[in-house]
Amino acid sequence: MIVFLLLDLAPGDPTSQLPLTIPAEQREQIRESLGFNDPLPVRYGKWARQLIINEPLHLVESWTDWCIPLGDCENRDRITSWASRSPAMDTIYQRMPQTLWVLGLGLIFGVLIAVPIGAMQAFRQYSWFDNAGTVVTLLGFSVPVFVIGPIFIWLFSIKFNLLPTLYKTTHDVQWTSWSSIWFQIKQLIMPVSVLTLFNAASFGRFTRGAVLENLHESFVRTARSKGLHEGTVRRRHVVRNSLIPVVTLLALSVPGLFGGAIITENIFRINGLGDLLLTAIGQSDLYMVQSLVFIFAVLTVVFNIVADVLYGLLDPRIRYE
């Protein structure tokens, strides 16, 4: 509701994108026909009804080819993007695979690399391995994506001509064709590597700090006093309990994944959800922006609940009544 209000109060509206040659009377007629002159509560209620009722009904009907007897199935009122004059949710569904391909792999690889390396850094504190990992982490954390991205493009695309310069969103992967799969892998390497470096730096520092903190806890000393092997102590007691802050960070990162790394998407020309959100804001496409923000908000709540459930699995001291 707050975002809807802020967007409504912001200067400009969708009709500001119309050519200046359109007379003011026709411009006002367009506003009236699209409902822009309706009171704010009416417009918000219309959008909320479409999102919560009509869009899920349409999605179920498109999957099952079965008409749910709630209103007119053929002419169900849906959220319409002002910029494209097409259903906003259809555009979001079309853009989502690109975001999942690039940003999802970057997040997965970043976590898989960061957790074991961060734990090893903590176990070998102040060693050459720890110092080298700290340097790489600081570089990944401090060097902006808009610097690393062009460097990768210059090095791997222009200088050595190994990888495609830009991401080809229209490429349809044919899983029965090795050439199609290989092309998809090649165009994923650079954007995924950039995001992997950033995510690995974030999760690596969290993992290292959490493991160092747990190494000196009383339950670890108790486990050692019982005669358990050091590897068992580290794996079952130290690393397992250290994953709680990592899970928290991961739960907060997943909604950001769907929001998209806007800078990365712009550098490699990836038509993901982040690029869609930025474009919709520039075009004052109120309903598209509001729909994306609502999806991100729901994902934030859902993955925070998932993180709470995982706490109980990682730490035996946490139980839910």
C-alpha cells in the first residue's frame, strides 16, 4: 500500500509517455478510459482484486484448461501493463526464466564455494590460506559489478574471443542438441562468474565469522572432552551451528534473486525481472511496478519462514511449539 501511494504521488504518470502532439482533451480521455482519474482507494482495490483473485484463477485455468465458474473465463479482467498493453503477469512469467538461469546459478555456486572455504579459513586462522581467502573476499566485496563486468567482456570476448559479448535472451535451449546447450553454457559463464564472486565474498565472510565464534563455545569443548574425533566435532557441532547466520543471509538473498541484479542485467543485456522493474519505473508503469513489488514482498515472507524452519533442523536447541 505504501509503495502504491508513493508511486501515485511521484511526478509523472503513464500518459506522460504519449507524444506531445496528442491534444490535451484526448490525453484526458485516455486517462479516463484507463481509470487513472479514479480515486486512489478504487484503483488500489481494483489492482488487489485482479492480483489476488483473477490472476491465480487465470493461471490455474491456463494449466488445466478448465474454466473455474467465477466470472467470465474468456474475458477475465487482468492486470494490464500500460507500456506494452499486455497482461503484466505474463510478461513477468516470460522474464523469470532468465533471472533464474543467471542469478540462481550465481547464488548457488556462491554458497557452494563460500561455505567450505569460509569454514577452512576459520579452522586455519591467520594462515596463508586464510590471508589469501581474505584478500579475494575483499576484492569480491569492494570491486563493483560495473567494473568487473566490462573487464570480463574485454578479456574473454574482445581480447580472446572465447565467450559471447552479450547474453542472448531469445536463445531457446534445445536439450537434445549439444551445440545449443554449449552456447547456453558459454553465454552464462561471464554473468554467473561475476555474481558468484560477489555472493561467495558475502557468504564466505559470514561463514568464517560464525565458525570462529562457535569454535570457542562450551558445547564444542564438551564434545572434545568426550573424545570425539576433531573432524566430527568440526563437522557436526561447529559447522552445523555456524550455518544459522548463513541460512538467514540466504533467505534474505533469494527475494533479491528474483528482483535481479539490475547492474549485472544491464551490463550483459539480460532481460530479467530486475531490468523489467527498472524499465517499468522509468515508464511510470504503476501496475507492473506494484505487481513486482508485491511478488518480492511475498517471497521475503516465505523464505524467512523457510529460514525459521531450517533453524530447528540445524540447531537442536531450537524447537517450535
